[in-house]
Amino acid sequence: MNQILRHPTVERLRGFLFGSRARHGAIFNFVLYALLIAIGFVYLHPLLFMFVTSIKSPNDLLNPMVQWVPTEFYPGNYVKAFRVLNYMNTLLASALISVIPSLLQTFVASLVGYGLARYRFWGKPIVLLLLLATFIIPPQNTVIPQMLTYRDMGLLGNPLALILPALMGQGFRSAIFVLIFYQNFLSLPKVLEESARLDGASDVRIFFTVAVPAALPAYIVSFIFSVVWYWNETFLTVIFLEGGTTTLPMQLSKFVQAYENLYPPGVVNVFDRLNEAVKMSGTFLNILPLLVMYFVLQRWFVESVERTGVTGE
């Protein structure tokens, strides 16, 4: 029996199935990939369902046999959703109130994080505590004072209601970005800054030539997360921009009403007015810019998350 178990063929089979010290076996790889595929399907299923439904024709929607593979590609749903969302205008407005505040917020957060990490001053623990409180306290508790302040300043309905707070370091969830830069600059060797200071560099030049290049992963992560949070924010955006700028998420929340106004009962039939594929098309158009941004910046985003430790590892 021992001779059979020690046979070279049996040893190779055991190594193939269970692996060795140098590599994993087939059973481990099978379980690992099955788990990854299952998790990926859970996350991708809503997106796939949304896209497949959005390209279905009315006949496919009525046919219970058509589930994941439509009989034809029907772009009419996207044409209607494009009109209902007033897509180009709302897309430019969404980019305005998400990209510009994100750029300002990222830069200001890096300045604050660098100051907290490198300079000593009285009350520094209190500043960190207050900074953390701005992240812990829900925005619903402070929205009324903010709204009254912006009303007195004449900023309601103006994109400056989102741009100015970002410029002052009080944008959406600014505290988390300050903490990211604070932790990043703490890990930066001080010898680099001391060498630059011995060469006659000022504090401003040290920040831009030494600290900023070293914190590039933190800049990328902060900018991407900031854009996504500004883009998806509807509660504060509706309060501060109602009656002025309209973004894609704001227009999507009013999609049914806008669709009814654009396609009244006398223009289209009852089924077309209740077509869920058009709503799915509008939802997909809403998240499409974020998907494009992620796929373009995917490599830098993954590397930046690993280097900044945003996952909490």
C-alpha cells in the first residue's frame, strides 16, 4: 500500500490536486476562482440586467422566453432616454459640479494634511478631533444652517454653493481625504525635506517638489472618490442647486415625470409609456461616465489604493 502511495504517478496526481509548497493545487484554484466568479456575478448582475433590458425591443419585453439574449438590438430606448434626460446639457452640468470641486477639494485636503503631518502648533489634537467630527456628524444635521447661509449669500441654485466649500476644505467628506494625505505625509521620510531645505528650498517649494510627487497615489484615490461622491450626491445637491443647475442624478430622479411631459398619452401608446427599458437606458446613461472614468484610470486607481491603504489594511 505504501509503495502504491509513493508511486511517481500518484505523487504527481497528489501534487496536481493539492499542490505543494511552491504552488497551489487544482482544488484550491477551482474553489478560489469559483468564489471570485460568484462574488463578481453578484456585483455585475444588476449592471448586466440593466444593460440587457435597455436594449430590448417592445416585442422582447413582452416575450417571456427572451431573458438574457435579445432577438435584436433596439436603440430606441436610448434615444428616448437621451431626450428625456437632456443628456448633453445635464452631462456638462454634472461634470462641472463634480470635477471642479473634486480638483479643489483634493488640492486643499493635501495642503491641510501636509500641515497637520509636518508642523507643530498649539491645539493640533483639537483640530484633528474637529476634523474627524465633520466626517462623523451626518450632513442632514448641518444642512439647514448651510442652506440659510448660502441663501443669505445668494448662492442657492448656483454651482458656487458646491465649489466654494470645496475651496475652503469643507466639500463632501473632505475629512477622509485630509486623513488620507495626513497618513501619507507621515510616512514620507523627513530626510528628503531636510535635504531640500539645506539646499535653500522654501516650504512651498518643498511641498510641490518633494511632497506632491510622493503623494501621487493619494491624489489619484482622493480625486476619483471625490468625483464619484459628488456625482452621486443628490440630497445636498437638490437642496443647494434646486432651481438652477440640474445634474444627471437629479434629472434621473425626475425621469418618470419628465418622460410623461415629453411623451404625453396622445403621442405614444400605453405600453410604450410604461416601458421599463427606457428607465433602464436612462439609468445606464447616468452611470456610463463613471464607468468610462474607472476603466480609463483603472490601473492607476488599483495601484493607488494598494499604496495608500484606503481599504483599511
